[in-house]
Amino acid sequence: MPPIPPDQRPPYGTPAAPSASPAPAAVQLASRHGDRGGGDDDDNTPRRFLTGPGVCRRYNITDMALWRWLNDAELQFPRPTLVVKGRRYWLESELQNWERSPSARQTQRRNKPPQRR
């Protein structure tokens, strides 16, 4: 296959070299529209959002139970981080932090189905 002329190469790097030649040096990828560089997060972990139905699936609860959790001050369930056109979005990291809290452990014990004997 003939080499690609420099003016026709993609802006994000060079194509993979054939296995017969030595491995190329690491290529720095160009910043694209969807890249989220320079955010306020110190670590580079992605921020993942869950919708209301996603939260219900995660905890195996109904929408009404989610409403009750949000209105129960003792439970301290996190409020939605973002609301867009009536849709609620929770940060997965906030839900994970709540799962580690003592109030979440109390809820898990209370919501367990009774053991059949």
C-alpha cells in the first residue's frame, strides 16, 4: 500500500503501522469537539449521569419509592444534580457515596424481602 501524502493525513495522528515494522512512537491525539479537557475535576475519571429510571433500576425500586426516598429527610438520598426539561439526572459518584453511608445501609436492611422458611 502506498504511503499517505502528508497533506491528506488525518489531524488526529497516523494510521497504525503494519506489524512487520517497528512500533511507532506514541501519537498525541488532537483535541476534538467532544473532549472534556481542563475541567474542574482533579482526577480524570469520567462523570456518568443516571436518569430517574436508571436510578430505579439500580436500586430495584419503583418511581414512587424514589419519590419517597427524595422526600425522606432521615434517609439523606442525594437530590438530582441536573434537571433538564423535567428529566432528573444523578451523578453516579454521588449515588456511590450515598451507598457507603449508614443511612443507605439502614434502607437496604429495611427493603429486603422476608426470608421464606
